[in-house]
Amino acid sequence: MIQLLPSWNDGVAKQAIIDFVKRVAKIGSPDFIMPAERIAVFDNDGTLWAEQPFYFQGLFVFDRVRVLASQHPEWKDKQPFKAVLENDMKTLAAAGMQGLIELVVATHAGMTTEEFKRTVKDWLATARHPKFNRPYTDLVFQPMLELLAYLRANDFKTFIVSGGGIEFVRTFSEEVYGIPPEQIIGSSIVTRFEVRDVGPVLVREPKVDFIDDQEGKPVGINKFLGRRPIAVFGNSDGDFQMLEWVTAGTPRFGLIIHHDDAVREFAYDRASAAGKLDRGLDEAPKRGWTVVSMKKDWNRVFPSK
Amino acid sequence: MIQLLPSWNDGVAKQAIIDFVKRVAKIGSPDFIMPAERIAVFDNDGTLWAEQPFYFQGLFVFDRVRVLASQHPEWKDKQPFKAVLENDMKTLAAAGMQGLIELVVATHAGMTTEEFKRTVKDWLATARHPKFNRPYTDLVFQPMLELLAYLRANDFKTFIVSGGGIEFVRTFSEEVYGIPPEQIIGSSIVTRFEVRDVGPVLVREPKVDFIDDQEGKPVGINKFLGRRPIAVFGNSDGDFQMLEWVTAGTPRFGLIIHHDDAVREFAYDRASAAGKLDRGLDEAPKRGWTVVSMKKDWNRVFPSK
């Protein structure tokens, strides 16, 4: 007999997943749901891959600032660019989401969508994680890859709903997670259609289009998907509202990954700069959300090299 | 032998469709394209269903203005509402897209997404087309239903890219076209997440989010789909830029439906208020786009009752 979800230890979390899938996918079950309605949404950072010491796209942005600094001499005296160039993580953390957006807009715009895609792919191919010394795309969670496959085998359609950039995630989602670009929802900047000598292109503009985080997640799901998913997987308070919205129906499944494994990955929650989990931990029990302990529930974290 | 596309007469247009599908879907063809990349996009108004005497969503908006007028006594002296209440189509036409957007925002906002969906469904169930005296959802083009099915049978994924409202089209697309809500791209207004006593809801705000028309269509496709389709079907100059963008690659297929059948449907093109086709007709030959004559290429227009 094939073992389901082999990287998951037997326990409450694994059993809850399997029970839910049987409940909605088994013909004759009173809670049977048609395949077209079996939509599962996953946060990306901290849920499908790691997000420490900082969101990987943030690390990409910092690298871009360093590369582009020679064309922007003014950055060495201007925050938050100065903080990046001086590796001043304290000032950067204090600049918060607004500072990060400023960096994203400055480094992710002024090029076509194709040029941006190549830049990201080049970075992913060469950059290495500071702790694990592996490509970032190696730092996906093996138990979650198995979960994605298990859900798809039961006719679920899997979507990513990321606070990160939609075009960033799309560069690797199909290869790494088996999730095609049209099943990615994320934050975006404005693009503009332009006809050039080489043909029509889409140019990325230095203007925020949509922030797919917190209240933005249910909004983004409704905008892109047009119906309410039946299962939702997250790890931080940025996922709280989508967990709340998705699990308001029944039968529904909500799950939060708790990063409590300092040895194999990282341990963080209530006070973290990336992936802060506070309200979600408090409210999960009363809302019926499953909390996964990476330490106890997973017998393996990353795929083997 | 099963006849392909039975409502299409033999001729250049039908042959061009079949040739393209064989070219990209037949294993061993030098232009073979993997199923995941076989994305086809369709305009809705005038391409999948009729759009005269005016866009059907426009007719829905006018009906909503009439219903809501008692709550808005100021509308009887205020344009473009006044023109709707007085059936003054000339003033309405002169108010153009800006006037229409004003009407849409006034009638489509201030309710939850669920309430809006019910309103549309109720209207579609009861309203009748002035010429054909049939429900609007009966006025889909039988040859296009066959084309959608033929493409899907060849592992294409079919999307709608509509200038109309994304939430409007989603209320009937799955039932009528077999296209699920997550494969609809369209114009939208802003929605806001709110937690009420009954649970979390999304509230439609009186603010335009995105206009999915002309230059907006390639932008919308890139935003929602994240990759360039290989086939594109439209009927008006509102589809010009998406035709241009999609067919810039190779192998690619572009097709324009020309409404030249006053007897069975409507005849209109260069000077029409809805579905104006001018530049597309001029440039189709040099761009290699197939032009369909409804009169000559289709032996049937609507499904039988």
C-alpha cells in the first residue's frame, strides 16, 4: 500500500488533512463537493518555501539595489536604499512594508515583463541561501509538495495566493510546485501596453497596482478566482483574513504552519519581521484551524539534494 | 465519421481553424505546443454572444437604473441617469464609455459580491431580448460553442477576456460556455473585505479597479494568465491590441467575427456604437488574421430553442 504524505508524521494534523479530503472527494459522502469547486489556496512565503532570514523576494530586491546602485548615485544618501547598501537591517526593518514597496517599485519597474522574468530567473539560478547554501528554489517544503500532489490527485485545483509579486512567483511556480502561472495570485505593479519596433510589449511601471496581503488576500482570491475556495493553507497573520473568509463556509479546511524548528529550519512566530504569526495562533483553536508543528509533524523539511 | 464544427460551413475560415489546431496539437508536428501552453482567449460581447442593440450588460445597467430610480429622485434631472429614464439613446450614446462607467459604478456598487451575483442571475432569468424575445443567455453563438468544445477536446484551456464586468460574466459563463469563473478576465470595480455579524463579506465599492478593453486586454491577460495565449478570438476594435499582442508570436492564430448578417442576427461594423470594427477589418489581411463572415461561414447562429 502506498503511504500517503510520507514526510508527514502520523498525528492530528496529517489525519485532519486526510479526513477532509475523504469527506469532500468520496462519492456518497454527505459533504461531497464537485471537482470544479475543489479549490485549495496556498500562501507562498513560509507556507510552500522558507522566508527567513527575510522574504526571498526581499533578498532579491536587496541584490537588485546593489547591482543598480552604480546607475543611481543618489541612493547612497537616500533611505531606504542607503540602508540596503550599508546592510543596515535595523533601519530596513523600521522602514517596514512602505520601505519595501519603495524598493520594489524602484527595482522592478522600467523594463518589460519579459526582461523582468529573465532577471528573476538569472537570480534564482545563481543566488544561494545564507544559512543553507542552496538555491532558494531548493528550500521548498517537501511535506507541502506532497500535499499539493495529494490534493491534485483528488481533483483539487491548487492556487498560490502570495503577498509577494505575482510575476516573481510565476517565474518558478510551474517548475517547482507544478502550479501554472494562471493559478498564481499575488501583489502587482501596473503594466502598460506599448508597440515597439520589436513588436508589442508590456512595460512595468513604477506604480503599485494591488497589494495581495491581509484584507487583500480574500479580495485577490475573489478577483482572480471568482469563487470561494474550500481549503486554505497559510503560516502568518498576513493569511488571517483569507483563512477567515475561506473557512466561513462548510465543509471547509484551514491550516497554519507553525515554524518551531530552529534546528532544521527556523523558529519564529509572534515577533518576527517576516511571517509574523500572532493572532492566528491565538484564534486557531476556536476557529477550528489545524496548526502544524514543523518540528513534530514533519519528518523531513526540504527535498534531498 | 464525426463532422467537426457542424455549424461552420466548409471554407477558408473553418479550414484555417482546423489547420491551426492540427499544427499545434498533433504529436510530431514541427509546431507542436505542449498542452499547458495551449491557451485560447475569447472576447465575450459580439464574439461568444450577441451585443446589439447594445451590450447586454449595458441593458442590465439601464434596467437597474429604472429599478433603483425611486431611491434616487435626483437621477431624473442628472445625466446620464436622466437619459436612461427617458429612453434617450442619443444622449446616452454621446455620453460614451465615461457615461456608461458612471452608470455601472452607481448601480453595481454598495452591495456584497453575493448580492450582486443574485441580482444578475435574477435579471438573466427574467429579461428578454427586444428583437428575439429570448433570454440573453440563449443568444450565444452555436458555432462558437462548438469551437470552444473543439479546442478543449484538443487540450486547450479556454479563457474569456471581456470589456464587460468580470463578476457579471462569471454569473453565467460556467453554465453557458463551460468556462469556470477562474478563467474569466474582465473589467472590475474595487471590492473591500469586511467582517459582518453574518460573517466575512466582500463589498463592491463605487470605484473603478480595471478597464479590460483595448490596451487593457493584453494587460489583463498578462495580469491574470501570466503567459501569452496562442489563439485569440474577437470581433471589434476593442480586441485589436490583444489580437496584436497574441499573434506577435508564432505559431499563433487570430480570428475576427464580422457581423454581416442582418437577417439572422445584426449587420454592423465601422460606425457601430457597440462592437465597432474598423481598424481590425483594414489590417486583418496583412496581419494574417482570419475574418469570419457570419452570413457565409455559419450555417446556424443561435442554438435551437
